[in-house]
Amino acid sequence: MTIDSYSAIAGAVGTVAAVIVALYLSVWRDDRWRAELKVLDFDAARLGDQVEISEPDRKSLWVRLSVVNAPRRRTAHDVEVALETVEALGEDLPEELVRGIAGAAGRQLKWADRSDGTLSIHPGAVRRFDLFHVVTGGDRDCCRFTFRDLGQGDDGHPLGWQCVLPVGSYRVNLSIEAADLDTRQFCCVITWRGGFDLEVSPVTRVV
């Protein structure tokens, strides 16, 4: 084999290697700057995580979780949060309530104080969504999830939606979707003891 042949082979190998390196760097760069969404733990002492509203005949407490995009990342577009599953822990629920909980799967949760179904989250920005809503006063002492499509599934309950949760603990699975990201799933446990006596466990990443 001549020197020219060796040179040609070496040139071809070098070209292939350069293409591979360029592709790798492109993938690495895209992954490095891609939006990274995380759900923060609930903190009752943090401004905005819970909002209490007093009315003449009742009081309401909105419990909210925060979604944050990592700093120095791209903006996450068309972000939405859905309630995937709710599992009662430690107690047997009436069959009608079990069916109601199952019917909540995949329903879209509401962004706090917004009517938008989806929104963008810029690098380092935080957006909150309503996880559940407690109402107390008079003959009302209820805990329920809050969905963007509040009218669906209303069974005539004065607070809407057929699945008004009784006192107890529930494992809640959430999913976060965005136009330019794979779906992320998170889990937490909520415990409601009646009135405003409640707890929300730390949020864990599932998928």
C-alpha cells in the first residue's frame, strides 16, 4: 500500500471522527441547555404556597406547589400539570368515591391565578399550580382538588366535582408536560385532618 493510500485512509478516518465528535457535542450542548423542570416541596411559611381567603360564611385555603425551571437553561414552552392518580392510604373508601378518584386521572390542574391552560417557564422562574382546596365554615368542611375544567363531572355538590375527599391521607401522582420536554412525573402524600389541619410530604421525582 502506497503512502498516498495511507494518507487517504487517515483522512477518511479523521473526517468520520470529526463528524462523530461534532454530533456528540451537538447532542451534549442541546441536553446541557434544555429546560429542566422541578416541583418544589410545599412550605406553608413560603409566600404563595398557601393562600387563605375569608368570606362572611366560610374560609378557603388554597394549597399550591411550585414548578421551577433551572437557571441558565432554555425556556420551557406550553407547560401543563395533570393529576395522574390518587390513592387513599390506610382506609377503604366508598365505591362511588373510588370511582370518582379514578375518573380524575389525567385531568389538568389549574395554574394559580391564571386562566391559561399552558404557560412558559423561563430560566430560573417559578410558577405555582393549585393542588387542592380546603373549605370550612357553616356546614362545609371539604377538601377537593382543583381542575381547570371545573364544570366537568359536577354532581351537584355545592363546591363542584364529585370527588370531595374525606379526612385521610392520599398518595398523589402528578405529571408535567411541555412542548419541548419529555414528561416528568412526581409524587407526594397529602394528609387532611379536617379544617386547615393538613400536611404535604416532600415531593419526589418518579420518572
